[in-house]
Amino acid sequence: MSEITPSQTVGPFFAYGLAPHSRCDWKPSDVYDWKETAGANLVTPDASGTKIRIEGQVLDGDGLPINDAMLEIWQADAQGRYAHPRDSGTRPNTKFMGFGRSATDKSGTYSFDTIKPGSVPGPNGKAQAPHIVFCIFSRGMLRQIHTRLYFSDEAANASDPILTLVPADRRGTLVAHKEMRGELPVYRFDIRVQGENETVFFDI
């Protein structure tokens, strides 16, 4: 008689094969002959638009950093086009895939270098504010969790058909705040998986 396979958490992760160029204390790429399939730098030579950096921490319910999380992002290009067969629009940035992966370091910090996305159609064709989809994997989770990053300098946030579904007092957990470092816009986006001021997550 066979038995049910016991459930397992989705983390922690072996950096080898998932994030070999991660920000952890040792880099698997220094030990293994490995080329990552997705990294934290999404910018390609043909990518048009505004180059930005996204950075933040992943924090647990006590506000402590999670040092072994892995984050994946998915976004449109600056023209609001996805690198996906269902998006039939013309993509001038054919090498820009809009997908990236970053591991957290010992301080729970992650970062991505990318292009600020354009607006994309939403439910019933209504335009959505520029945003980036985040997927977070970490120890203790039975499945990954999903959230969105919106940009603090986008007036379109006020009418976004998804963001406006979130209670007004919780929307701030989805907004990344901008600062300038020289000419590079940097958006700070901390993700709190539990506890006070927990980030809003979406059931997908």
C-alpha cells in the first residue's frame, strides 16, 4: 500500500542551480561550472526606457531579515509589452525577457536592475498602472507567495483596477518609494511576509 508523500516547504534553497550569482556569502558560480538561466540584472543592450534599480529586504513576522529567500519578478517592457506568446504586440526590445531572480543575503537584502515597465491592459481592457509582479519563496512556506510592486511616482496608481481592490490603509505595502543615486532611480520595496504592516499578497 502506497503512502501519501509528506508535504515539504519551498525553502531554504540550494543556491546552485537557482541563484548561482546570488548575494550570499559564497557564490556557487565560483565553485561550479554553471551559467544561470535568470539573474538579477534584466537590462539587455536593446532595452529602451528608464533604467532603474529595485532593492529592499525580506522580513519575517518579527521584523527580522530572511537570509535564504529567493525572489522572482515578471514585468512588461517600457512599451507595456510582455515577452510572452499571448502578447501579440510589436516588441522593439526583443532580447528583454522581463523575468529575473534574486536571492537575499545575510541581511535579507535583494536587488534587481531593470527597466521601468509601461502600462498594460487590465480587467475589461482598463489600463493598469506600471507595476512588477513578485513571487517569493522562502523557508517555512508550503507554497510561494505573490505580490505586486507599484511606483510611488505614478499618478495612475489612483485608478489602477487591481490596486484599488486593496483596502486604502493597506495599499502602501505595495508601493516602492523612489530616491535618486546620481542619475539612477532606485525604488525601495521591503517585503514583510507576516506581522505588523504585512505586505498584501494575492491569491493566484
